[in-house]
Amino acid sequence: MMTRETAFNIVIALLLLAAPIAANYAGETFYVTLATRIAILSLAAVGLNIALGLGGLVSFGHAAFFGVGGYAAGILASHAFAGTPLIFGLPGTQQMPVIWIVAVLFGGFAAFLIGLITLRTAGVYFIMITLAFAQMIFYFAISWPAYGGEDGLPIYVRNQFPGLNTLNPLSYFLLCYALLGLALLLFRLLADSRFGAALQATRQNDVRVASVGIPPYRVRLIAFTISGMFTALAGALFADLNRFVSPSMLSWQMSGELIVLIILGGVGRLFGPVVGAALYVLLEFWLGGITERWQFFLGLILLGVVLFARGGVIGLVAGRARHG
Amino acid sequence: MAEAILAIDELVKNFGALRATDHVTLDLKPGEIHALIGPNGAGKTTLISQIAGTIRPDRGRISFDGRDVGALSVAQRARLGLGRTFQVSSLALEFSALRNVMLAVQAVSGSSFRFFRPVMRDRSLIEPAMAALERAGLAERANVTVAELSHGERRQVEIAIALAMKSKAFLLDEPMAGMGPEGSSRLTGFLDGLREEAPILLVEHDMNAVFALADRISVLVYGRVIATGTVDEIRSDPEVRRAYLGDEA
Amino acid sequence: MTLALFLEQLLNGLQFGVMLFLMAAGLTLIFGVMGLINLAHGSLYMVGAFACAVVAAWTGSFWLGLVASMAAAAAAGAIIELAVIRRLYARDHLDQVLATFALILIMSEGTRWLFGSVPLYLDIPPLLQGTVPLPGGSRYQLYRLAIIGVGVAVAVGLYLLISKTRLGMRIRAGENDREMIAALGVDVATLYTLVFALGAALAGLAGAMVGAIQSVQVGMGEPVLILAFVVIVIGGIGSIRGALIGAVLVGVTDTMGRFLLPQMLTLFLPPSQAALIGGAVASMLIYLLMAVVLAVRPRGLFPAQA
């Protein structure tokens, strides 16, 4: 039996695939880029959804991992482009699969280190400290001139994927879409697994989790690390989309945006991040076309969602019940 | 006499100026129900929490199954076989009763750090969990979300979790609370048989149940154990009568 | 490095710390009493700075601007509290974060709408334009000393307010037991609006005073807000004393780190590299400080509730 939520998810997934393909054949590649942006931001938010949606960890610092992924792509590409070795004589690379692995590893490592400290705390402390650590990395990126400092780091030619012309907007979209699909699949498996059960239980009642013999801190730390990995992968894709990495990927606004995406779509829902990202990007595009002051109206809409439409869009469509 | 499975030695806990646990020494032997009674505020839950590990004592020793558990975390003690139920039900509210119990099964039956196999198709989790719910008398409500269960039913989920943990000792903090007379008498019968499986340290206000069940009773007043003995010894103990009749008559 | 330079940097750190205290005091008070995390506190700082700049330009008096900054920020705070914030007290922190994030967007863009994107400038009032001599021969800006003085005065004032007045008693009671003070007949809703407006006024004052040293522009509040978070995490959320000590610690560590680290590194590295690495590490110093404090005391130096 298919629930309304599943049906809705399938429609969204098909729309996100069909719209850019149609746009591409109509010659409107701008919309393909817009859809790519949606897919990448969705992926970043799927990562955050592991920590925030499943684990109830309100991380206001996920831009850190997004940025780490972005800089991994930028730094590797810049060394490959300039032909200079990275460190220990290792060369840079323009191969996306290698870049992704490096981005995921560093994103995971950063999340592990930050989680190690921040997960000792909870509630408001956790929010503020994740924000602070992301800000630390932000300031480091600004004050470290080797990779562009405040000005950011350009990627002169988009990195390559074997057998694919990544410069073709539709090809790059399909690549990002496939990775998003994989991430959603992994999210679903994770949510339904033993680990997912333990993680969702720590959100609801960590004393109970500890009392049956499962250590909540370790569960959260692993979840936070995995969460950072997903978001870092998205960061690497984002860098390649814009062919540019800058400290703005690490900014607190970016962290806030990622949270906003999830809330718009629906916290803890499989497709929450996708719906949220689509809504956010389209809203930004649509409002931006009407008024220069689109952020003002975006703020009003957000405020309305928080105060009056709890549960996000999927909550409105599928009712308030969470899966789990 | 058999070796105690749980032994508490000279435990002390202060909250500011209040001494919540005052040099408490007691133990739990295989096959027995040891009831802990005392007026409200006597420090019973504080004591249970120290045994389970949610509160750290200031002084004293807790040993379980032959080892000192004082430095272990809540989760580590639980994995050694200390099964606790809470005075105020403490469950994952958005999960069904079954999923709450399954969590306990997965905790004892191996690792919680498995990332792919869906739990809702995992018979090695579902079957033991259903069996525990069955024994706790809640099988037909297994798929109801805990948030929708009554207080009494939540107590049953707590019991089922303790069962599913295959505990070597149970710490039951007022399991009868909010159950109603019928439920209480059913639970009394159930606990009577449970002691064969693992001994029970029972905190309870329902004196009928305590007198019907307990092999030994310890009376806690202002954080101090004023008497330990059989039901008859406690009934006739002058200090207990003074503490209780002064308090509740 | 001369003694005078060292003293000057130390005073700069102190001045920075004092400014952070004004921000942190409001945040920590609002969290302690209402349990609310307010991201829009930086916007109130901005409102204060703009109000001061506009009124000072209009009347020619910095002092009137200063009064206006506190009045405008307090009024903005009260309006926000009445319209939005009070619906959030019973919500979880996620909703609070999101709603106050939305408020930042609205207030930042609204301010840009009204005043444009070009920064405004605010002159230091003539009375405070001079310098005072420092031991060691150099001179220090009187205005910065005045900021330190204001911060100390506010700290003393808050201490007196909270420990000696009826309002303070209610604030303390509100931190301990919300239901109880409501049951005792205290008008909790009004109390909350007052506390929020008070916190906003302090943020506005900070924004106005700093506006005369830096420029007044949209987005000036948020970096300070995040530093104020670091301050109250170090000091212990809900504690005014913790906010004061945390603020001075952060202000001095940051300023002295940027000043001393590159110089210290020249002992081991060539000057250009020392400046580079020293600068980068210095920018992370306060966060490392926070990590160390948390590792030792997860609830901060002065946890408000035992």
C-alpha cells in the first residue's frame, strides 16, 4: 500500500527530473542550472536531516561541512590546474570521484572533531557551539590567504567525471540528481536500520536509550559524522556548479539556510530536504524577479511557516504523523 | 545463603544541604524480591538512580554481579544486566510499544551500530519483543504509539523492556503507580513469578503488593535505612511504626 | 614591543570585551528568564546603530543619538516580543532559531530598504574626541575609555537592578520557577516584554557606541551576535556575572592574540609567514578557548542553575 507521502515523494522526484530535461530541450539551460542547485542543496540538507531530523540535533554549523567539501574540490582542482603538488608531493586532481572521496573524508573528519566537543552539550548550548565552530572555520578561511582568503578560489574548468561531459549542464544535473537519489536511499536505509532506531530514540528520550544499554553519545557522534559527510559531498558539487569556492559557503547564513530548507519541507521526512530546497530556490528566483527586496518577503514567509504551518509542506500534504 | 548479585555499601549522596542518601547499605540476592519502602521524599528514587547510574553518589560502593560498577555509565550498567523501570514512565513517545521493546532487544542481542537492514523486517528483533510484550500483557496494543497509551499501559511497556533486556536484576520504581486495582493484582501475580528469573529491587507504595511479594523489606526514611527484615519483622519493628504512624496516620 | 603598545592593545581588548558584554548580558538574561534563544539580537544592535546615526545627523547631537539608539532598540525589541517572540516561548529551540532567523532577514532587508546599502558614519562627540596619556609615552583614545566606563556602569547597574529592586526579584524568580511567579499574581507577560526590551536597549547602546568607531551598516550585528554566543557559552548561560567575565576573557584573548601571536611566531619563522600563520591562528583563538572551557566545564564557568 502506498501512503500519500510516498506518492507525493514520487511525484516530486519525477518533477525534479523531468523539468530540467524539458528545459534543456527547450534551450533554457538556465533552468537546468536552477534544478542542479536544487538537487545539490537537497543533498546538503539530506545530510543535515540525519542529525536534525532523525537525531534532533539542531546543528547551526553545517555550513562548516558544506564549505569543507567545497574547499576540498577547489583546492584539489587548483593544484591540478597549476600543476603544483598539494602536500607530501601528492598531486591535485580534477577527477570528481577522487574529489568526492576526499571531500567526504574531510567533511566526516571535521564533523567528528566538532561533534566530539559539541555533543557533550545539549539544547541551546549545542546550537550556539555548532554555530561558533562553523564561524571559526569561516574566519580561518578568510584569514588564510593561500587559497584566496576573503576573495575565494575559482575553479577555472569544471572537474571531470569519467565518460561524461560535465560542462554540459544537463549531464552535470543528472550526475547531481543521481547522487541525490543515492543519498536519499542511504538516508532511508539508515532511518530504518538498528542504528536509525537508536538514533531516533535518542531524540525522543536519551535516558531510556541509555537505560536499555545503548550509549547515546556514541550514537549521536556517529550520526553527526555521517551527516557531515553527506553535506560535504554536496559542498564539492556546489563548488563545481559555481566553479567557485568562497568563505560564503562557510557562513552562518548558509547554516541557517540549510535548517530552513528542512523546516520548509518537513523535519525528519525523507523528502523534506528536497521539497524544502525546491521551494526555497524557486521562491528566491520568483521573489527575486519581482522585487530586489526578496529577502524581506522570504523572511515573512518563513515566519509564517514557523508560526502557523508546523510540519512543513509534507506535513500539510501527508498529515502530521511521522514515519517511525 | 546465596551470594548477593547487587550490593550497595555505605552510599552517600548530598544535594546541597540535603542528604538524600545517608550511608545506605543493602543488597539483593538471587531469587528474592527486596522491597524498598518509605515515606515520600525518603530518597528511594534517588537511590535507584544511583544504582542505575543516572546520578553519581558522593561516596560509597555499588557492586553488581561481582564487579564494582561505580565508574560505569548508565548504558554500560544496563548491558551488564541491570534492568530499570522508571517511576514516571520514560519511553520513546513517538515509537510504538513494539519499537520501544525492540530497542531493548537490539541492545542485548548485539550491536546497535548496524546501518542497513531494516528493523521492521528483522524477526530476530520482533519476535523476542513481541514475546516480552505478551508476558507483560500488552501484545494486542503492540503497534500503538506510546503517546496514545494510557499510563497503566506505559507501565506495562516499561516492564516488557526490562524483560526483553534479559536482566540479571530488576530495579522497579513504583511499577504499580497509575495501574488501577485490577492491573495491580495482575502485576503482583506476574512479579511473584518473575523473581525466579531475576531478583527484583522493588520500590512501591502499594503496601498490599509489598506485603504479598517481598521476601525482605528495607525501610528508608530521610535517606537512611532504619530497618531491614522480613515482612513480619518490619510490621512489628517499633522504629518503623513510629516513622510510618507518625507520618501517615 | 613597548609597554605603551601592550597597554593600548590590552585596553582595546577590554573595550571590545565590554561591548560584547552589552550584547551578551541581554542574550543571557532573555535565555535565563524566558528560555529563548534569540538570533535577532544582532539586528537590535544594528537598529541601535542606525537610530543613533540618523538622529545624530539630524540633530547634530551624538548624545541625543545615543538616547535614540536605546529607545529605538527597546521599542523594536518590545514590538518583536509582542508580535512574534511571545508565541515562541512554549516552542522548541528549533522553532525559536528559525523564527528569529526569519526576523534577521526581515530586519536586515528592511533596514537596507530604508537606508540603502551605503554605510553611514557616525562621529565621535567633540567632548570625547581627545586622547589621554598612557604610561610609556603613547596616548589612548578618550572615546574608547568612555566605552569601557559605560560598560562598567552598565554591569554595576544590572547588578543593582537584579539584586536590589522589585523588578530584579521578579526576574530572578522567573529564572527559577515560571509557574510559581505566575501563581503569585505577577504579570508574567509584561515582565517578559520588559526583560526583552531591556536586553534590546543594551544591544542598541552597544551598536551605537561601536558605530562611532566602525561604520554603521546592515549585517554589522551578526558577527557580534555569534561572539556574544561564545561569551555566554564560556560564562554559563543565564549568568550575568558569567557574561561579564566571559566577555572580558573573549575580548582580551581575541585582541591580544591578534597582536601577540604573529610577534611570538617571528621567533621561529620568517616575518611574512609569522604574520600569516599568526593571523590565521589568532582568528581561531577564542573558539579554541571556548572548546577548552567546555571540555573542562560543559555548562560554562558560572552555570546559572546548579
